[in-house]
Amino acid sequence: MSAEVTLSNEEILRYSRHLIMPEVGMEGQLKLKQASVLLVGTGGLGAPLALYLTAAGIGRIGLVDFDVVDYTNLQRQVIHGTKDVGRPKIDSAIESMRDINPFVQLERHEVALTSENALDIIKDYDYVVDGTDNFPTRYLVNDACVLLGKPNVYGSIFRFEGQATVFAYEGGPCYRCLYPEPPPPGLVPSCAEGGVLGILPGVIGLIQATETVKLILGTGKPLVGRLLLYDALEMKFRELKLRKNPECPVCGDHRTITKLIDYHQFCGVPQQAPVEETHVNAPGEIQPSEVKAKQDRGDKFVLVDVREPHEYQIAKIPGSVLIPLAEVANRLGELNAADDIVIHCKMGGRSAKACDILRANGFTSVLNMTGGITKWSDTVDPSVPKY
């Protein structure tokens, strides 16, 4: 027989502002102490989630993350500091959380969440909070939560906009009811490509934390069947009604998904073997080091940068010509189809699209610089800023 869960005098003092609220009180705080929550990701959304759920007194919190802290994280991932750059995020997060509340039991899962381990990890928690930033993991978390009957507190962010809701909760919709299939690869840029206001994940993460606490307490109106949209530029919230899709393949009346699938392939992100240092280029590709060698030899070619003007102001490769991707089709006359052309962007995605546009219009000597200006900074000229 398990021992009765109680609050020590120190915990009563710590949570006193909760305890004097009739909606929480001793009973509610004990519910929080007995609850277990799995946070998937300790990045932009995971940072405020981890901080505030720890402070609130959730009894057991699991963290899933295998990334390391990078300088680009510090603009928004407030659970990590400058001293943590290069450390595993899970180490930095746990250190901050223990300092906030030593009464919370913290569990680490320093792995990538996959179809092989997701069910085993998630099954031991009452609630799952999705702080991820990619489609394969979102679909994986959703499907695992539906199969296990675990509520999925969802949030996402991009530039100045964010959204939040609760999926897979007591007859409500799931992520696939809203997005049955992922968008085509490259259609939706990542935060690394499109950017995100550093404050934005704080707003959305705290909404997720609030919903998690409400679910545990059993109070208020949860965001079930309601998608909350936030526009930071206009400082407006609006709400969309979400309905459970009876034809949903994972939570509908005639389910076709009864186990976890290969989500990277499902989302059009085929997993690749690690690339050796001795690069073998795919057709139509060229390495930054090879572009630099062409420059040093004085080879005649045109280096086209298809990023946006504000990115060009941050960092540029000497000798490059700026033609943003959205303008490429209308500015073909500025390029000679007979010239050798090398195209680059930040990381290689937009430049691949630009190469396709040129080839479709009769340009025969077009190469995509793999890894973009980021790889140029890593392998050719570290004085070029990374962003």
C-alpha cells in the first residue's frame, strides 16, 4: 500500500500562494505533487514549460532532449545561459529546475524520441507536453499519445505567431484531425530559416503550462476542441473551433494507424547516413570548399545568393549576387544561361528550389552549394557571421 502523499511545512510555505486559492488549495496542490508530466524538448517552448511546471510543484517531470546548447538558442531558450553553451540541454535544464524546486523529481531521457522508444517513454507519465519544432516528432508524439490515451498539450511558434491547444483528451480531436498529412518538404520553413521572436515561445509555452496545470487540477475550461492563435505583432488572440474527425486515421471511427510508423519518411525527411569528410557530391551539388577553390583559381562563374535582403545584411560571401528566391523567376534576364552558376542560401533548401527554377528555364550549368552560407562559415571562412 503506497504511503499517503502530504506536503511538508517547507512545501506549504513554498506553495502558499496556491494554497490560499480555493481553486487549488491543499487538495489541488497534492494533485500537482502526485502528477507526472513528460516534456518533449527543452528548447524555446520547453524552457518556460520546464521552469514554470517545476515552480508549480509537479511531482515528477521527465525531459526528452538530446541536443546541446548553442549560442543561437540563448535569444529565446531562457532555461540555458551563456555558461551552458556546448553542454547537453538536458543537463542545463535540470540544473536550473533543481535550483527552482528541489522537491520535484526529475527524470532524464537523453535520446531522440523515435517510433522504437516513444511508447515506452510516454506510458509512464500522466500528461505529455509537446515542445518540439519539427513535423516528424509532432506526429510521433500525437500518435503515441492517442494510442496510450495520454493528453497531448501542444504548442508551436514561428516568427511573430504561435498556437496552442490540447489534443487527445477525452473525446477531443488529435493533431491529425487538424493536420492529416504534413506539408510538402520545404514548404514551411523552420525557425532556423524563418526566425522567431525570442519572446514568443515564452507566451505560448506559458499557455501550455497553464493548460497542463488546469488539466491536473480539473478546473477551468481546457483548450480541448479549441485552437488558440496568437499574433504578437497585432497583440491579438483569436480562437478556432476544432472538431474530432471521424475519418481520422489514428483517433477516428475506423482507425488505420494502430502502431507508430517511420515518421521521417512519412514527413518527407528521409534519414541519411552521416557524410564523411571526403565528400561525394550528389548530382548538381558543390561543396563550399570547392566554391572557394574556384574563386581562388579565378574560374569564371556567377555566385547567386537567394536569401532575403535582411539576411544578406547579416552575412554575405564576397562576390555573390543577391536575388531572393521569390524574385528568381522574374529576374532570369539578369543571368546568362550559358554561364556556370552556383546558388546558395542559408542552409541549402531555398537554393535547391532556385536551381530547379533555373534548370526548368534552360540553364544547364547550375550547382547548389550544400549547407549554404552556414557551412561556408564552418568550413571556409569563420569570419563570416553565423545566424
